[in-house]
Amino acid sequence: MVGQQIPLLRISITTSSYTYPVKMISVMVLALLAGAYEAISLPLILLWQKAGSDVPLIAAITGLVGGVVGCTIVVALYNHLNYMHLKITLEKSSKKR
């Protein structure tokens, strides 16, 4: 496991009394969802290149719109496709102070 050999790359959830290090995560689903997000949002985000004036404002607006639309579609796809399951296995350990 990469996180055990390289502590800086370890993923963990920390509460006030416990730390839950991630032991296993399904990378394939994350890669598919990230690819779908990029395919949807990037064309919207790059619309600012066609702007003639107020480029920073249009870039900010298209970036926000592209992010929201891309994220909404990816979340809807994830929630409505039964075969895609994001599996994360946690291990409970006491928190070090």
C-alpha cells in the first residue's frame, strides 16, 4: 500500500478522538468520474477564450458554471448507475496527540 510506505500520501479521516486511515479505495470509479467531469466541464470552462472583452470576468463565470454543471452531471451519473460503487475501507486506530 502506497500510504503505508509514503506517509505524506496517506489518506485518513480524523475526528477528535480517532483516526481512520483508508486501507483500500476503488481507484477505477474515481478515475471514470474524474474523466467524465473533465469531458463535461472543460468545454464550458474554455468558452472564455472566445471572449472579446472582460476576459477575467467571463473566465470566472464560465469556470464556475463549468464546475457546477460538470459536478452536477457526474453526481447524477454516480447516483443513478447501479454498477458504480465507490468502495472505501477504513481502519480504526486511536488518535495520536
